[in-house]
Amino acid sequence: MDNFATLDLIVAEKIGSPKMDNIEEAWRRCRTRLRAELGEDVFTSWFGRLELEAIVKKNVRFTVPTRFLKSWIESHYLDRIRAVLTGELGEISGMSIAVRSSTRSANPAADTQDERRPGVSETRQAKFTTGPLDAEAGGRAASPKNEGAAAREPLAGSPLDRRLTFTTFVHGRSNQLAFSAAQRVAEALPGQAPAFSPLYVHASVGLGKTHLLQAVAHSASARGLRVVYLTAEKFMYSFVAALKAQTAIAFKESLRAIDLLIFDDAQFLQGKSIQNEFCHALNALVDAGRQVIIAADRPPGDLESLEERVRSRLAGGLCVEMSALDEPLRIKILEARIAAARLAHPGFDVSAAVLAYVARAINSNGRDLDGAVNRLLAHTTLTGSALSVESAEIAIRDLIRAREPKRVKIEDIQKLVASHFSVTRADILSSRRTATVVKPRQIAMYLAKTMTLRSLPEIGRRFGGRDHTTVLHAVRKIEGLAQADRALNEELELLKRMLQD
């Protein structure tokens, strides 16, 4: 008997009731499958806030917090969700997605209150755009009240933080080139040809990409340039909204009429039609002599989710990396944060010994340094005692992390495996199915899945355009063989060590 058999007489079962325990477990397995198939980045972006709310007989009802998520999932992933649900529960009659804000409260004022960005007052959010912004400029879907306004203003920028300026940006050896390039862009006068366009800045999380981009937006706007700062999520929402409102032409025209486009989080850009529009806009702006700045968490060549022509266009500009913060820069950041905190708490004092300890102990990113200053301030104000190295160690214990392992690239895996098994990289990428090639190919796919953050479809594309199911089969096969074959397991561990050295 399938899992739905007991639901035939049930009008609607809410998640959390005893009868729905098996359904909850099935949905958890579905989420695990979706995460494995789509990759962590895509899953977190589009499925992290998708909730299974109820089942009416064999009709499944989901909820999401925004209209944009509802539209995107319905357009791109509904069939995939149905497929994994059917695999777990058997045939289903229908699926629907509702917006949670419209189902949790009958009070429109309460809904409006809930949808505001928590913890950030409107006076602290500078909003840059070619036209007025609505209350949902941060990338969430506009409320029905503002949907018409959004259609009339096809292009609206993402909100800016007034504190993120060049004055508050702390620079050093690891980010000096990016800082200098950003200043050069910001100092350009209206009508002046850009020194380099596009400017592409990449760095890991928390190293100051967004701060630098927003500093450019503030400075360039003050010089009279028409500036739009967009995150990938906001761009995708605006494009989809323009298509629905039949204002796509106005959207394209407004995007091409600006002087400076600043585009953040390019790694989250999804969808063929949206990538095409982004590529067209990028080409139009660059060819017209306009300035474009783009930021992502990896170099253009590693953005496997983007089409080759988009990656090629991005790589054709000036690519600058903001590398990990070195110790002198971490000390400068800590000193700046402590000085800012001292304005509100004059008694907050950190000795040179404590400062040096924190800078050595936290080597990950600037956000952790901010967290360390907050913990030190809390310790001082709540306990009333002076900070020592020992008390600082206790205060920031949760922020101290082991050194991050080396980032492994799929190309490095392919080259090493090919050399180890005396085949060529071209053999691994080819369609040959001889035993001497199939096994190294499967091992390389297994290592790519276990040692990188790339999704199964991305790995398949990097292995000669193979389907994600081929990659999944290879990963499972090598895992099974390694459990039964000790020699193979040791060989895999050797390859992993060689890749990490």
C-alpha cells in the first residue's frame, strides 16, 4: 500500500500531525535528493524556504515567503519536485504553491509589518535606482499594492547601506588592487570613457566585495552618474516581473540608459532566458562605453552555472581577486571596529596583546572579526572587568576555526586522475567506454563531487556535457567499490591528499 492510501478519507492533514509523520520523512528524503541533484548553492537559493504545508487527498500544497520564489519555482522546478515526490509517495494528483504572507494573517497591516526587513530602519537604507523603489527593493516580491508601481518602474535598484563607503573601507595588501580599481571607476566623470569595463571582482565570503561595490555606487552617484546597484536576485525578480507585466522592452531600455551598472552575487544568476538578457545588457553597456562592475565569489571561469559566452565576456575585462585578509589588515580592521564601538561605549578598551591575539586567532573573514568585536564589547559591558587574553579567548571561542582547506578545481582533479591512471584528460572527457577509461572517469567524478562544492549538473557539464544522472551513478558506484575494496579506498585517499597538498 502506498503512502497516500491512508489519505483518501482525509480532507487535509497539516504537517506535524501523527498521520503525517511518514509524509514528513518522505519530504525530508526528497529535499536530500534535490540538494544532491542541484547542488548546495541552487538548493539553498530556491528550496531553503520552501515548506510542505498540507495534503488534500493526493494534492500537495507548498508555501514560500515571496511571490518571486513562487513564480521562479513554478517556472523552473515544479516538474522536478513532482518527480522526486512521486518517487517517494507514488502518483500525486496535483501540486500548488502559495505565498505564506498571504495565508498567515488576515490583517493586511500585519502582513506589511512582517515583510519589512528586520532590524534595519528605512533611514539607514539608501536606495539607488533609475526610478523610485518600492518597499521590496531588497529582492523580495512586491506586495499586490505595489505590483502596479513595479510594472511602471521596470528597473529598481537594490538597497544600499549608507555606512559602506570608501571612508569606512579598510584596505591593505590583499585588497589594494581591487580598492584602487574601484576608486578609479568611482572617480570617472559623466561622459568619460571607462578605463576598464567590465571590472570583475571576486573573493570568498566576508572579504569586502559588497562593501567595495556599494562604496562605488555612493561615490559615483555623488559625481552625477546614473548608477544602478543590483544583486542577482533583484535582477532576476525585476526581469520576471517585467515579463509578467509586459514591460520587458521598457526594462531593457532603462537598463541600457544608465552610466554605471554594479552587479553583485553573479554566482546566483540562474535561468537561460535571464542569462541571455543579462548578457545582452552587458554587451550593450560595454559596447556603448558604459562602465560595468560585477562581483562574485569565484573567477569567471569557475561560474559553471553561467553560459560560456557570459563567462567569456566577464573574463574579457579586468579581473581582480580580493584574497584572504593578512594579519596586518586584520589588525587594521579590528582597530577600526573598536574605534567605532568606542564612540558609543567610551569605556571600551582593548589592549595591544588582546588585539594581536584576536587577529592571529581569527583568519577567516571580516564578518567574523566584526563578531569578535561584538563579543569583546559584550564581555566588557556585561561583566565590568578588563579584557585579558584569557577572557578574550573564552569570548571568541566559537569564532575560531581551523584553517580552510585548499580549494580544489575540477580541472586539477581530471589532470591528476588522468596522470595517475596513464590516460589523457581528453580520454576522460570523451565518450569512450573502455574499462581503462571508464574507471578513471568515474573516480574523477567521485572526487569532483566529494572535494568541490559543484552540483551534479555542473560536474556533468565539466565532464564532456554528461547528464547529472551519469555523475550520480559514478559517485555511487565508486562509493560502493571503495567500501568493499581496501586497495581502492587507499588509492582514493592518496589522490585526495595529493589534491590538497
